[in-house]
Amino acid sequence: MNTVHNRQDHLHSDNVCFLFTKKYPFGKTETYVHYEIDYLINQFSRVVIIPIEEYEYGASRLQENDKLAIFRVNQNIPENTFIQKIGSRIKNQWLLLQIIFHSREKIKTLLTWKLYAVRLVHLRAQAAAIKCLFHEESQKNNLVFYHYWLHNSVVTQYLGGIHPHRTIARAHALDLYHKDWPTDDKASFLQFERIKIKTCDLIFSISQHGMDHLKRTFPHFQNKFVLNRLGIEDKNVHFSPKSLMKESQSGRHLIVTCSNLTPRKRLAFMPSILQHLTTPAKWVHIGGSEGAEIALLKEKCARLGIEFEFKTQQPSEAILLFYHDTPISLFCNLSYAEGIPVSMMEAAMFGIPLLATDTFGNPEIANNENGILIPIDFNPQQVALQIDQLLNDADDWAIKSLRSRTLYLNRYQTSINMKNFIDAI
């Protein structure tokens, strides 16, 4: 494999980038991909976005033009002949045997082989559509395949036997850790782990923890692994840490959480902590939609006398405006597993101290220098005591506020991280 330096020497501004996402620019997810689009357009003559898991193709968040196109892969899958279908089935059976052999959990992979076989049929169909586009574009351009996730799109490239000028991918959380990530959905990723590693020329881990995991788990491929953190654009916040009178006029502190409503986020633990606070505080959660889980949280908070406000799913711009206009004393993340949440980058940009669990990538953005780092199996009463101490020590809060902002500036600015990313590819 060529060195990064040599690959960079051959990267020209007239190259075309195929950017593989899950659904972006459709739907409301993957908002952080948006931070990279302008940088990619400036680097490549054209960017073609391929949302591999999108089927409805509703309203797009991007306007297509000469520099930016969207390939609707699931609307362009070619029909297979009977002979092609038989050939694909034979190839899939042979590939399944290899997958089972190389899997780090052979018994689980063997027991769920039917699930894998069904998935391979669909991925191979997508591969055929992408291969047609590849042949058309590669006649006149050097192509760079950029997989925003180390996920199924990498597998489609492998199945199609597609060999672009360069293949790169980002590795985040579940797509990175596979069986080592605490979730019930491990089987969705396990079977293709080695294929994805082999297919990529470079894999960019968004965290040092992920980087260490890759090198430890796949030592023979460690020259492929690069640390490159995600980031968000600095809004040029006029920042000067104040004393702890960042309280609202009603005389209580504002504590914020921002996430989807999934079991991994463990929002149900927030009332258990807040009920022990002696400092007046209000909890605001941003994310998700009205439903049974929010109803339960509202009921529990009301029963415990906790002031709680729920804000539904918000665009990033609205969240940042809220942080800018609202005095917030603490941002909390209680997840039992995280990569490095963009939500914490957003809070840190505004100098909000962070409270987070000591899991996977969390300690790289939240620690006892810029907030409070707690164990995964924390004691709610002990956490409440730590929050009370922070909120009642104006000097300590101001120091942690400044450090939160500084850590963001040093690690999570898109302008810096994307420059390093572009230089590396």
C-alpha cells in the first residue's frame, strides 16, 4: 500500500468524490455530515452523495448543481436475469463461509447466517447499481469513495468488485467496535467486519479510543488507521467566562440534555439524580418526539417536584441559537456507550461545563477538568452532590467553563480537522 504522502501527491482538484451516507441529505439524521460538504466541494470537482439506506427520497436538505449531485441508488437497481440470480446465490454462499471463518464470533454468525444471506442479496443488488455509475464516471474522472460510516456501503463496494482511485471511511461507534459495542444489534455488523477493513485504503477513527481499538484488534492493518476527530464550525462566540450567576431570573440553574430517546442514552436516570439536588435547577431535554418515554419522564419529574421542559427534535442551528441566548449551567450525557457526541461539541463551544459517563470516547471531550466525569454505574446521590458542589462554586465553574471552550477549540473545530482530513486523503 502506498504511503499517505504518495497518495496525496496523486490527488488532483478534478477528482470526483462519491460520498456514501446512510440517509443524508434526506430526513433529519446525520446533520454532522453537513459540516463537511463545503470542504469536499472545494477539494473535488464534484461530489456525488449516495444515501445507501434511503428509499423514499423526500425533500432534500441540499440543492443539486454542477458541483453536487445525489445518486438515488435504491431507485436505480438493475433487473437481474435468472442466470445472474443463480450466480449471485452461489457467490453469496461461498462468501458466507468465508465470513463465518473470519468472524470474531463464529457461533453467533453461524446461527444467524440466514439474516446475513438476506442482507447480502440486497447489498449485491445495490452494488450492481453503484458499479454502473462507477463505470460511467470512471471513464473521465479519478474517483474517491468516501464512506462516512464504516458500514454497508463499504460492503457494496467489495461485492461489486469496484476499485476506485482511493477508498476511505470514517469509523464512529457501532460500525467500529462490532461485538465490543454494548448493544442488542451486534449481528447487523459482525459478519462484514474484516471485509470492511480490507476494502478501505484508509480508515479515520473519530476518537483515540477507537484508534487504539482498531490497532489492537487488527494489528496487520494498522497502517490504514488514522485519528481524525469530527468537529463543528466555530460560531465566533464572544466568550468570557462569567461568575456562576449564569442563573435565570427565576433563580435556578439550567441543566440540559440533548439526544435521541434511545435506551442507550439512559435519560430515565436524570430524575433520579435531580431529585437529590439541593441547588434549585430546571432540566431541559432537546431531542426526540412526544411519546410514551417522554410521558413517563414528565410524570416522574412531576411526582418528584423536578421542573422539566421537553423540546422536540431541533435542527442544529436552533440548538446553537438556544445555547447562545440561554444561560446554561451544565450539559449532561448519561449514556452507557458513546463515540464522541456532536451534542457535547456544541455545548463545549459555548463554554458549558460537561457531565458525562466514563465510556468509550466520552473522556476525550468530558473530564474533571472541564466538568464532571462519572462512572457508567454511577450512584445518583453521589452525582447530585458533585453537581451541587460545581453549581455553588463560582470560581470552579468559571474555570471549567473556560476549559470546556478551550478543549473545543483545540480538538473539535471543523476548519482544523477537515484541513487535516483533506491533507491525509
